[in-house]
Amino acid sequence: MRLGLSHQRPEDLTPEYLAYLRQVGVEAVEVRTLRERATLEHLREIKRTVESAGLELHEIMLNDFYNCERIATWQDEAEDDLRFFVSFLEDLERTGITATTYAWHTGGSYQTGRGVVRGCDTRSFDLNLAGEHGNVYEHTFTADELWDNYERFLAVMQPAAVRTGVRMQLHPNDPPADHAGVPRIFSSTAAFRRAMELGGNTSEWGILFCVGTWAEMSGADGHGENIGAALAEFTGKGLVHQVHLRNIDSPLPVFSETLPDNGYVNLGALVRILAEAQFDGIIVPDHVPIPIDSVADQRTMEAFSLGYIRALMQSAEV
């Protein structure tokens, strides 16, 4: 397993910033660009920039497209979006990039407030407050409709992923709860098991295992999912290639994000599961809290999170 960093934009990849990433132990990065910029030459330029700095480019994803909203709700543009997505995978193959991430309409009320943890600004969410925002569409969707559209998506994209060798990584719905008239179907371990079985449990049709979002899931009994069991199951099948390692204070219906060392999830135990499974993907911090009224800045907290994760990785591999 390797220490990575996600949420990087092409404009972030300056020589100074890439040197900083090497200094704090980062080995691989995920870069996010926009659909309109995702030309073959742009993808190649990103790859050259990252690799010339001595880092691995784990994936490129489309920041304004990966939610698949028009496909998930099967709007008029859905088939055009599918054709574009296939073309994007083909360009990734030409560039030598072997992964990208998608989600299944995870938008909506992403947060309902902000909190403060150790002098840092963090995201908070209350499902009751989210319900006050109303529906996104005139039509109120059912879970069956979202699943039917997912199978239509899979019928096109899974063969394209296998053909190109580009691993499609499904991110959980964040927050993992129905709201705004759209079921968030990827809100449980069982739902991911179903999706992976539909995809044939092939490595090209896998999971971006976001620990923070899994920690938000309410679980069958309302007390959360067994995150370690889910991680061991999917990693053991070769379906996980990237892990977002962040922490929160409790599962839904109400949660606040925290720093990685003071949430309710034992992140060290999860990293040990990855080590035991000989996980060969990347582990990255996620949603790094922002300092308030401090000499520290967001890069300081990013370096803190990276150092914390690197220590967990080294400890697990002893």
C-alpha cells in the first residue's frame, strides 16, 4: 500500500507543491479535472507533470461529471453522457491511466452546518435538517428506478472498463441517506455487494472505499455498519484500489467530521486489515479540517493527516 493524496487540480501541480508532497511522504496522487478540459492531450500533460516529479498518477477523475446525475435519473442526456464516459475511458487507456471514480447521484444536501473540532472548521450533517430542503426534481424517484438505471449504466460501462483496463471505482453516497426526492442507494455494505455481483466481481468494477462515508452509514440496526468486515470482504476480492481515510463522531442521522485521530472509528485497525490483505492501492486523507484563527493553515492540517496515516501504515506493516 502507498500513501496518496486526492482532490488535486491540474493547477495545483506546481513544482513547489509537488516537492512538498514528496517531502511529506506522498507516493501517488489522484487528479480531478473538468469534463470540458478532458482532452487526450490534457490527460497526457497531467501524467507528464506528475510523473516528472517522481510521483505516481493513480487516477484522473472528472470533478463535474463523476456523480452521473443525469444517468442515475435517466434524463434526456443520459445516452450522450454514457458515450462520453466510454470515450473518456478510452482516452485514459491511451494515456496509460488505469483508474477513475464515479458516484451514483451523491449530490443534494451534502452538509447542513459546520462544526469546530480542536480549533478547526469541519462539516456537519443532520438528516432532519436535510429533509427541509425539498425535492430536486418534480418526479420523486424510487430505489428500484435508481437500480434499474444503474444496471443500464453497468451494461455499457463494465464491458468498456474491462476492455480498456481502466478500473471504475464506485464511491458511496455521501451522505448515505435518501433525501431531496432521490434515493441514495449506495448507502450500505449490502448495496455495494449487490453492485459488485452485478459487475461480476471483476477488479475493473470496484470500489473507492471511503471510510468516512462508511462510518456515516446507519447500518441495519441503526448503530452503523461493520466497517472492518466490509473492508476485509471487498479488499479480499481485489475490488478496492483506493481508500479515503477520515473520521467522524457518530453514524447517521447526525454526524460531524473530525480529525483522523479523534473520531469513533479505529483507523489503525482498518489499516492493519489492509496490510493483512496485502492491499496494493493507495490510502489518502479526505476532507481535511480547516484551521480557524491559527498560525496553522490547511496545508499544515494536510501534512498532519498525511503523517498520521503514514505512521499507521508503517506500524501495520511491521
